[in-house]
Amino acid sequence: MFSVRMKRTMAAMALGGAALALPAAAVAGVVVKSTGPSSNSYPVGTKLDDEASITLKAGDVVTVLTSDGTRVIKGAGTFRVGDRPQVASNRFASLTRKRAATRVRTGAVRAPEDDVVSNPSLWYVDITRSGTFCLYDLATVRLWRPGTEGTATYRITGHGESDVQAEVTFDDTVTVAALDPARVPVTEGGHYMITAPDGTTSAEVNFVLLADDYEAPDLLAEALIAKGCSVQLEALASTMEASAEAAS
């Protein structure tokens, strides 16, 4: 006859084995891009676990970021979210590297000679796009311009208790320039106007500080959505989508 102690040991082992047999928790993903007839059914910000299925129509494209990778789902048909995510950690690391946004020398950042020039860092502020920008450090703001030809000077004006402004010059072929924090201190929630060389408004921006270090694409996407940083979310989604399709 088993002793009471032996019975307890066997019961504990059985419970442990049952726990090991349980399936792993479903990985949640977040929709970061949605186009086509069903875009209203799966808007940006929708959370989906990897066991979920979505039904799409012809012309639909839904991009989902998870901790395991990127899934680009195209209609028509019914698809399981967790099937075959593409991992593109190198592209994500390159796009979100903080060092690129904090280094002092920016003249080495040049545009490629091929077709479309894209912002190489999520932390460079696109001077042609209005909106809210999420940054880790408001004292090291770097401005990015899509064009590269010729020297161009932009004026940055901050609006608050007292208006402050500074000029930022991009040298010929250079795409990134630093904003002097002594001339225009950037504050969270502050409103700033960027004026082009011809005197027209290039963009109106404000800033939000990211307190946490998001090392996974899906977690960063959720933070950008929550903070309203749509320009950066769009850049993140497009980069991860292109990487996933290239790897498929």
C-alpha cells in the first residue's frame, strides 16, 4: 500500500505532467496596416491571437505584427493569423536603433541613389509630415528630409508661453540635421511649426516621450498607436510588411 507521502508525490507529478501537456499561450498580434474592402472590419490597432481566423475579400491586405514575426494576409479567403509569420529582426533593429538618432555627426547619413527615399530611422522626424512623434529623448531631436539635392535651410518655431525659433540647415546631399535644444527646447506636448525655405509650412508637429524601451515590433506598435504617433506607425508597418514579403 502506498504511503500518504508517496500518494502526494505521485499526485504532484501527475499535475506537473498535465501542465507540460497544456498548449502554450496564444501569441497576440496587432494590426498595423489594413487596406481594402474589409479594412473597417480589421482596423489598425485590432488585437488578434494566433489561433484567430480572419475572412478577407479580394483586394484586402492586412499586416499583423506579433512577437514571433510579421504576417501579411491577402484576400480573398479565410486565414489563420498565426500561420507562417516572417521574422525580420534585422530590419526592425536597424529601423529602431537609438544610436542613429542620438549621434552627434549626421552628415554621413545620405540618401541612396535608387528610386524612393525612405526614412532610415523611426526616431528621425520627417519634416514633410505633420503629426505626433514619439521619441525616447527630447534633447536629441534629429530632422530628416526626403530630398537630398542642394543646401536647404528650414525654420523651426515653437509655440508656448514665448515663441522660440531656430534655423536648421541641410547641406547638399545630406538628409539629417540636428535641432539645437538650446535654441528650441522640445517639450512633451509642445507644438512646433516647420517652415520650408520658400516660406511655406512644411509640417506641424508635437512630441510624446516614450518611457519604456520596446524591443518587440508588436509592443512598439501598440505604444505608437496608444500615443497617436501615426507617421511612425506607418513607417514601421511598411518596413515590416516589405521585409515579410521579401522573405516569403
